[in-house]
Amino acid sequence: MSIAENLKRLKGRIENKCRECKRDPHEIKLVAVSKNFGLPEIEEAIRCGIKDFGENRAQELLAKFEALGERVIWHFIGTLQKNKVKYAVRTAEYIHSVISKDLAEEIDKQAAKRGIVQKVLIQIKTSYEETKTGAAGKEEIKELFSYCTDAENLELVGLMTMAPFTDDENMIRKSFSDLRILQDELDPQKNILKELSMGMTSDFEIAIEEGATMLRIGFAIFGERNYK
Ligand SMILES: *Cc1c(COP(=O)(O)O)cnc(C)c1O
């Protein structure tokens, strides 16, 4: 199947799910996760009307940014080491994966250096899987929330999570609903935390039901990733 056909099918599924749970599809941003895919695939998705793309490695993001520039809104969605922050700041419109105060400080510092305000999301560990990263623990999360809210060169816009890798729909749903509950606790008015970045190819329909505003989808658009 081509990227165009994949996208048509995917958009149909998103619209159906929105209709089912009475949500407006316009309040959900589709982020096409293009990691491990090249410029031709991204160009094709752009021709199909996609503007938002997600990458999980800072240098790959930078290379693609330099090739495609302003035609794309980039989202950084991967683990970010402190020494790679300089590649992601400003290159990415959104950094979804702020997991610690240390990292937030470095992003703030690099944003200040460039004279910009960097949009960020706090990544929360909502599953008990060891392999998943993210902020965990009420105090740590609150502290990170206040830091990001106050930092001069950060604009906190939401929360992000990855559901556990399982067939158990209840566990996946709990992961997403936990994120929404946390949003309500931290920012009941939703003045700051407007975005919930959750839902991938295997679980985006559950994420829509639980309030996702950003879906990060790779496989359903681009097909099998070819890791080299
Ligand atoms: C790869 C990745 C995705 C997309 O996953 P698919 O299964 O290809 O849809 C979403 N979020 C993160 C953080 C990822 O690393």
C-alpha cells in the first residue's frame, strides 16, 4: 500500500472514532512518525497534506530539518541526552520528551542562547514497564511541572505518555486515562496543559477515546521500518 492510501485509511479510522465518541477531529493533531524513513517518504506524506512529523533521534531530526526546513513542523519524541539538546532546540517546534528537571534546565538554557521560547511536553511514565521512560512519582512530577511553567524560555503545552506494550486493552486505557487525570490534577483549568500526546499505531483509537490531542503514528502511515 502507498503512503497516500495508508493516510486515507488512517484518517478514516480517526474520523470514525471521533464520530463515535463525539469529538471534533480538528482538535486532534496527527504527527507522522518518520524515524528511520528518508526524505522521499516524508515528501510524499507532505504532498498528502501532512505538516507535522516526529523524530526520535536528535541528529536525524537535524539532518531532515536542514533538508526540509520550514515546510515541516517537527516534533521530537525520543529520549534526549543532555549533550544532544542543542540539536533539537528550535529545530523541533515541540519537544515531547522532557523527563527530568535536569533536561528541562538544559533545554531552557539552549533556548535562551538562541533567543527563543521552546514548546515542551512532560513525558510521564504511566506504565510500570522498566523499559519505558518518563517522570514518575507525584512530587517529582509536580516539581517538574512548576519548573517548566516558570522557566523563561520554555512554554509547557502538555503531557505525553507511551502505553505499555501489551494486548491488554484495559492496561493501555489505564495508561491514557492516568495521563488525563494527571492533567486535571496539575492544571484543572487547562490553561497550560492543553495537549495530551498519546496513541501510536496499535492503540490510537483508545487514546482518542481517552482524550488525546496529538497522535504519534508511524507504522500505519509509512509501513514497516527498516532498521539499518
Ligand atoms: C516510534 C514511535 C511512535 C510511533 O509508533 P508506531 O507504532 O510506528 O505508530 C510513537 N511514539 C514514540 C515515542 C515512538 O518512538
